[in-house]
Amino acid sequence: MNLVVLACLLLVLTQHGFEALLLALQNRHQERLRAAMPEHLQGLLSAQEYAKALDYNADKNRLALAGEAVDLLGVLILLALAWSGPLASWLALAGRHGLAGLALFVLLPLLALSALDWPLDYMRQFRVEARHGFNKSTPGLWLVDQLKSLALAAGLGFLVIWALLALARALGPAWWVWGFAFLAGFQVVLMLAWPRWIMPLFNRFSPLPEGVLKQQLLALAGRTGFEISGLFVMDSSKRSSHANAFFTGFGRFRRIVLFDTLTAQLTAEQTTAVLAHEIGHSKHGHTLKGLGLSLAGALAFAFAAHWLSLRSAGPGGPAEGLAWALLALAVLGPSLLFWVSPLSAALSRRWEYQADAYACQACGSGQALRQALACLNQNSLGNPVPHPLLVAFHYSHPPLPERLRRLPG
Ligand SMILES: [Zn+2]
């Protein structure tokens, strides 16, 4: 047991240590480049915008470093509880209250870990984002958001954990195949339910009003044979001035959602180019491939939980063993998965380039997309000089200068 705890400790310390190193590298990198803006950014940013973007990212990095420390502290407390015994006695106690008790044994520590992030999240919104002019939220709205998210995580988390434990209790070691089928079905249902029932808990969606923008977007959808069931504007400006757009669902259930901050910052042509980029993701099958990858993830998760539960089965039955395994995977899995994030981030950046290329082709030139990307990046103070190692591990989208360089026209 002590050896296992030691291995877990090493895993967690290596990951958080490496994350801290990445942030330190980034800080040194950007402070070194602060005095003189690199040549490839000339014409893209003014000296003043460059300095503002560096200040914002330095503040964000400082908070991210504090976040690493808080996360590490939470995991260390859990490891100490596992090592010194209380966690095992809580499991025995939970087991006496049936599957619901066992599900709470897994869920409560995870909710406690996520609540540890609240103070930093508050600071992110009301110190950093506010200082740089992005915050539009209020402490009251922030608190309601946190409580809703917590209730949602508790409800969905309890349902999933309880179902997996019930399968293990009913089926024994063969549970994991059915566990995978359940997780796969749950993911698909969640994907369809998210925009319809869950996102409206946080935001209001209104149909895009008639006008030039709607005409241009519908014309693009028609031209590219992209079926949509609705065009919506989301009131994201009540929290933040950062802008975005996305689509959800498949086939004729597809909905396009534009942040109201996006339509406020971009012209109709530029917004159309952003939609063309989103259509590019769909045409290249990125949505389906992404779903395929997350189903593969669910399969790996179910098997890992099965494998671990066989090794941690104590005096309790298969459900008790699985409760241990689920908690361990949820807490330690991210530290393990972190090391494959360069692969997933590289794949995601590759998809962004493909969607950009599609958008240029669909719009007849890259000009509108170029303007849109530059404007959005500038308004959101994107990091102008990310360190290559930070990009490799954390950037799902290519840094702006490289992205613009690859655009034709
Ligand atoms: Zn994209």
C-alpha cells in the first residue's frame, strides 16, 4: 500500500512540477521579449496592445501557478487520508449504506476538490479579468453559477457513479463491457441534451434577428450544403466580453450559436468567415472523430476501472473495489493523461488549420477570416509570444501569427 501511495505521489508531483516549470518558462520568455516586440508581430499589434497583452497573460500565469498549488494541496490531502487509513474506514462505513453510500464515497471528495478552486475562480473573474476590462459578471451571478454547476456535477456525477457500481454489483468482473456501453450512451445523450436543456440554465438563447448577417450566414449554409435547425445568439456579455461561436448537434439537429460579444465585435463578412470555419470542422468530420475519440476514452476508462478494481478489492465485494478504483482514477487520471496532451493538442491544432483552409475556400478568400481572427485575438488579448513548450502542451488552437501565415490570400 505504501509503495502504491508513493508511486501516486510521484505521479502527481511530477505533473504539477512540470506545469509550474512551463509557467515559469513562459514568464521568463515573455519578460525577455517585453522590451522589443518580435518582428513577425509588427503590423499585427501596436506597441501598446503588445504591452497590454503581456500584462494580461502575466497576471493569468500567476493565478494559474496558484491554481497548480491549490490542486496539488487537494490531492496531497486525499493521498494522506488514503495512506493513514481514514479513507478505508469511510469506505467501510459507506458500504453499509448500499450503492448510494458508495457513490457518495466517490463523489464527495471530488466535489470538495472542485470547491477548493472557488476562491481562485473568484479572483480570476473579479481581479484579473476585471483589471483587464473583461469582467461583466457580478458576485451574485458568479455565486449562482457556481451553485448551479455544483448541483449539476453532483446530480450527473451521482447518476454515472451509481450506475457503474450497480453494474459491478449485478454482473461481477464482466461489468466493464456494459459499463462502457452505458458511458457511451450517456455521452451521446449528454451531447444532445447539453445545448437544449443544460446550457439554457446559464444563458439565454434568442434567434438571430432578421437582417444582413442572418442572410449571409444562411446563404453560406446553403452554398456549402450545411443543414441547420436554428441560428441563435447567446447572451454571453452578461459574464465576459470574450467572444466565440460554435455549433452543436448533428445533421438537422445542428444549431449555430454566436456569442453576442462576437456579433458586436465583427462585421457580417467576418462573422460569416467564422461560421465557415465552424462548417469546415463539420465537413472534415472533426465532430464525429472527436466523438469517436471520446468513446475510445470511455472504453479505456471502463477497462482501467475494471483492472484497478480487481487489484483493490478488499473484504468488500466488487462494488467496493470499484468505488476505490473510480476515486483513484478521477483524482490521479488527469496527472497521467497530462503526458499525452501534446498529442491531443497537436491533433486539435491540425484540425484548426484544416477548418481555416476550408473557410478560405468557402468564402472565396482568406481576407475576412484573417481580419476576424486578428480582431478577436486582439480584443481578447491573446498571448502574443507563447513559449513553444506551452503551445505543445496547452494550445488547442495555433498561436495567431502561425495561423495567419498559413492562410491563403
Ligand atoms: Zn476551430
